[in-house]
Amino acid sequence: MSCLVDDESQNAMCPILQRGYNYKGFDRTGDFNPINYRVSMKKLMFLMVALSISIYTGCAKSGTTPQTVENVQQENTKSVVKIVDPALSGVEAFQVIRSAYAGKVVLIDFWATWCGPCRMAMTQIDAIKPALMDKGAVFVYITGESSPLEPWSQMIKGIDGDHYRLTGEQWNNLCQTLGIPGIPSYVLYNADGTEAFSNLQQGGYPGNEIVQNAIEVALSLQASKK
């Protein structure tokens, strides 16, 4: 099951999560029990302004525009927020993201906070993820502005990996270019940058067995070339 990337409200196949529903509130069976959460416009605007100021300050200090700015989540040092220059196109942003993991085996997950199948897949992959991370695999999560800032910020605290929240234009451009019709969708890259696995055009979580086997093969290939 997957959600349409450009239609949050009308996708009947995609359970919509109430804003602010915590990731840890999901049980392992994938049952959903959304908690109503209301985000005030004033608070949301404040967060967006604060985020913009932090990005600008980071650029001013270095004298150049950084490709990414990194902030470590206080509650979980394995969950990292990375910001791509919003002036880039979606394709350019994706190139920057990929280049940040040169020499590493990386699984990229396209998702959204409101996408039920995306959240269910994250609970499933937790069974294999820690061991794969210990072996050197990197997990990257990409979403767009359809994932509200505050709920997204809260949810990712419980999701180990690197997190990117693209602008709406970047997200749409990237999904159109890569041919992504629905989420979740995944692509796995070998350490040398070649594609090891992808279901971007199909969508849906392929299951722990397929994901684990693909990552294990990529890690073995990486080790054999050292």
C-alpha cells in the first residue's frame, strides 16, 4: 500500500494521521489510534521564522552558502536534521544529498507524516535497522512541506537516521523527475554510488526480507573493495 505523493486529503487508500501524532504511539501491528493535535498558526509561523534565521546565520558565518546544515536532535543523537539550500531545484537538492554519502551504503526513504503506510513501514523496519546501522548502513528520510513542520520535528525524534524536509517545489520537482507516483518509496545506493535497489516507480514497502538482503549485499560489496 502507498499514498499518492501529491494528494494528502483525497487518497482513500492512505490513512491520514492527525497532526502531532507521536511516532512512538504506533503499535507493532500497524494499528492506528491518532491523537487530535492542533497546531496554532502563530506557533507554526514562529518556528518557520526561527528556522529561516538559523539557516541565514549559518551561511553568514562561513561567508558561503553551505550545501547542508546539520542539527542533532537533543532527545536522540541518532536522529539528525539536515537542510538543503531551498534555492536549489529538487533534482539539484537530491544530487547534494547523494553526494553527502559518497563511499557509504545508503537507503533513502521518501515519506510524509500524514502517510499511514509510511509510518507502518517504519515500525516494521525497526526490527532490522539497528543491526544494519551498526554495520555501516545509512538511513536517509526525505519529505516535503506537506509534512507540517512541528509534527515532523516531533516524529523524527524517534526515527534514527538523517532527515531532510524539502520545499514544496523541490519535492514536486524531484518526485516528477524520479517518477515517484506514491509513498513510501525507496532507493538503495551502493558505496560507489551505483543503484542497488529501487521501487521508486512502484511505491510501497517491499518488506524487511528484501530490504535487509539488499543492504547486506551492498555492505558485502563495499567490504570486498576495501
